[in-house]
Amino acid sequence: MFGEQLQKERERRSWSIRELARRAGVSPGTVLKVERGRDPSVSIAKSLANALSVSIDYLAGTFEPDDNLKAPHAV
């Protein structure tokens, strides 16, 4: 999931793997491995998310945008 979302966000910006790697301060090989399914370390995940201006949760698929918009239910 992380790698798929990473690739989707990279491509949405029309960035090459090299461009994302440069912006994140990692090697192009690292970006490629993550996009192909390797789980990144926390520090690499943070660097990639920061470069894309998204959260790690978003890239991991655990962030639901609607959760923050729902009002609490009255009891």
C-alpha cells in the first residue's frame, strides 16, 4: 500500500523517481524499492512523505480524510 500510494503521489506531480529521490534526500534505488513493495524505515518514510507534503499515514493508507470532518455523536 505504501509503495502504491507513493508512486501515485509522485506521478500526480509528474516527478520522476530521480526527482522524488533528490527532494527526499534518498537514492533513486530506494524510491524504486519502496514503490515495488519494500517497507521503508521510519526515517525514509518520513523523508518521502515530507518531500511530497503528505503524512506517513496517508502514504500507508491509514488516514481517512473524512474522519476529521465527522462531528462527534451526541449520547
